[in-house]
Amino acid sequence: MELTDFRGIMKFALEKEQEAVNFYQECSKLTTRPAMKEAFLEMSEEEKKHVRMIQNFKPEHVDKVSLKEIPNYSCNEERRKIL
């Protein structure tokens, strides 16, 4: 994915936040512990807030963008560690 323009960056961010929503929802379904289920659902709700924030973000709100490369991160990798 090209992260050289605003739309590409926002699309990438939105995809990652949605992955996080799905990850926490999946974890909440897998646990049998009520407290863990509640915690995972709360984290999912927080990630949903991030999704809405990104969806409402406008290019005109950005004065300057400075990008630095970060290693590829995947919620799937984290899920494998937990499960």
C-alpha cells in the first residue's frame, strides 16, 4: 500500500483500527471469563471510536505531515500469541 498521500494514509489507518475492533470482538467470543469478555468488549468500543474519528477526519485539518517508517504490525500476529 502506498502511504504517500492523505487518502492512502487514512485508508491504512482505518483498516488497522477496524482490524483491532474485529480482534477484540473475536477475543470476547473466545473467552469464557465474564470479566475478560467485558474488557475485550470495552476495548472494541474504544477502537470503534478511533474508526469514527478517522472517518470524520478531513484533509484540510492537516497543516504538515511528517512520516517515518514503522515495522509492519498485524493484529493477527498478536492474536496468535494470545491464543
